[in-house]
Amino acid sequence: MLSVVKLLSGDFEFIRVVDLDCSNGKVYFEEVRVISNNDRILCELDEKIYK
């Protein structure tokens, strides 16, 4: 099952990246891990907003 993440800020480490869409900043991936976790990181993951 693939997921899509839109990077707004913060540091992420992607595992098994499937495709990159640099025009809108989206990454299609199978696994992702947030490296730095603070209140400035916003991640749109599967149409949900994580802070």
C-alpha cells in the first residue's frame, strides 16, 4: 500500500521511495520516518494533517 506525503517543513527519511513529484513537493513512498519532530513540522499523510 503506497502513501503520499507532502512536505511542508522538517526533516524526513524515506524508505523505499517509489516516485517523486517535485512540482508539488509530494513523495510517494512505502515507509517514512520523521527525523526531527517539533511543532514546526507539518506533514500531510493520507489526507490527514499531523503536527
